[in-house]
Amino acid sequence: MGRDPIERSPVALALAGACSLAAGMGIGRFAYTPLLPAMQRDLDLSIAAAGYVASANFLGYLLGALLAIRVARERRTAWFLIGLAASVATTLGMAPAESPWVLGTIRVVAGWASAYIMIHGAAIALDALARAGRPMLFSLIAAGVGIGITLTALTTEAMSRAHASAATMWIALGVLAALLATPASILRDPPQPPGPPQSAPDPAPSPVSGQPSPSERRALAWLTLAYGLLGFGYVITATFLVVIVRATPEWRAWEMAVWMCVGLAGAPSNFFWMRVAQAIDPYRAMIAAYLLEAIGVMAAVVGGSLPMVMLGAVLLGGTFMAITAVGLTTGRVLARGESGPTVARMTAAFGLGQIVGPGLGGWLAERSGSFLAPSALAALVLVACAAMVARARQELRAGAAGPLA
């Protein structure tokens, strides 16, 4: 008889969490980028329409994130598994779709599914690792996004060399997502003990020092604004990077290698930046990451050489996922006893930025004839984000609110 999933080793649970993010995020959410050139070829999809379809996915992610935080704890395993199944189904469902409206509708559902996988799957795995006394294995879970992006690039490259259609590529990625979802499905919350349901213990009264100070609230407001604008700053390049590479004919053979750079840099990025945050403080770490990401966004369009584009891909993949992790962690520290509403607000802000970015970026690119203008706008936004985080740090220091950690 098989071993109870709850009793599996911490490493096995962390790997299951990584597989869930590889399927739901690396493929379900980000596979659209490497497949976009083939979709443009097969469906005559304009850049503007491609941007709107991408925005639909991020709209679904926002809605899913806001709904996911309302799911009762005892039901999150069921919704996590539903999200996994929906992610596989929507990946396969992209194959026969042709109309931008149908594509957009499918991507809304895919976005909702990836949010449920991200929030519930990561939470279940984190709780299991905490029970096992191995919370630092979270870095392995977070690596799943980059692993999924890398696997997507390898699969798409192989299919492209076989001259496969966009529809065939979506089917292949759907099968890959299903294979990853199989080990991911071992994630379970422990069963409730038999007998009458136990009521949660009354929380201890919060002391005055447990409430956010005025300086902490101001710092959190700046941090939330920067976090929301990050959604805009990263997503234009993350959506159109392969299209940007394909625009230069002699680079086309390397387009999947460029996208793979995003995944390979993203896989260890959370571990790296968490260590940087511990060493210098999370605010300085985020400022550095925002500025490096701005450099990466511009390198992808003005470098004039393939190595510069690859550098841009590495800087993008190596920062945007880590900033989200450090930003949410820091926001929860600032909020103290209000972490739930804080995570919801920050998630909503990030989601709104993601929704606006692809549509506006595609529209600007079509009218200007290149991705220089939308990329420059995104880079300026990221620099502004760094300034906002610096302001948040300044507010906290001015208020003598405590250590910057």
C-alpha cells in the first residue's frame, strides 16, 4: 500500500510543490510567450491582439488570487487539485482555438487556475515543510516556476525543429503539464481529527506595539505601489521577449535559448535574493533587483547583439519572481497583524499592473514599429519602483519603527 502523502519526506513534498508551480505557472501561465510567434504565424494574430490575450490571462490571475484567499482552509486541497486539472485542460484547450475572443476566454480561466495553484499549492507545501521543521526548502518550491519555463523552452524548441504547428505545441505542453501535475497531486492538507470540530483558540490580545505604526503604514503604502507597478514593469518583456528576438532574422535560431535564460535565472533567484535580503536588508535588496530588472528590460531591445538580449533575459528572470517573494514577505512584516488584507491588496495591485502592461505594450509596439517605446516606459516604471522602495525605507527609518527586517 502506498505511503500517505502527508507522511512523505520534506524533500518529496517540496518537489511536489515545485512540480505544481512548473505546471501551473511555468507552463500554464508563461507558455504563451514562447508560443506567440507560432500563433502569430498560424492564426495571423496581430501584436495588439496578442497583448490583449495576454492581458486576459493576467485578469484571470487577479480574479483567481482574490477568490483564492477567501477559500476556507479545509477546502483548499480540493481547490488546488481543481486548479491543477483546469491548468492542464486550458493548456490543451488552446490548441483548437483560433479567435482572439476564444483565446482570451481560455486564458482567463488559465490565469484563475494558476492563481489557485500558486496560492493553495504553495501554502499546503509550506505548511507541510513547517510541520517537518524544514521551511527553508521553500526555495526548492519557488524554483518550480523557472523549471517550468525552462522545460517549456526545450519542448517548444524541439517542436519548432520538427516544424510543428502552434496547436501541436499546445498539445505537447498540455501533456507535459499533465505529467508534472501527477506528482504535484500528492500535496494534501492533513485530515481533520475525528470527533466534533475543534474551535480555534482565541487569539491573545494584540498589544499596542503589535499594530502597525504610522510610519509602517506609510512605508507599506509605498511598498504596495511599487509592487503593483512591478506587474507593469516586467510583463511587457515577459510577454513579448521571443517576438522581440524573432524580429531579427539571424537571431531566430536562438529564440528558445533566450527564453530558457529566463527560466534558468529564475529557478535559483528566490534563494539568492532572500540571502541578499538577509545580508543587507530587504529594502536595499529590492532596490537593487528593480534597477537590475530595468537594465535587463532595456538590454533586450537596445543591446544590438544576441549576448545583450540574453543578458536582458537573465536579469529579467533573475529578479521579477524574487521581488514578488521579498515584497510580499516584507509587506507582511510591516502589516504585523493585518497580513491577510495586506497580501490581498498587494496581489490586486500587482495584478492590475500585469493586466495593463501587455495590452498597452502591444498597442505601443504596433504604432511605433518596435518594442523600444514600451520597453523604455517599462524601464522607467521599474526605476520609479526602486525610488518608491527607497522612500518606504526612509519612512521606516524616520519613524524609528524598528530594525529593517
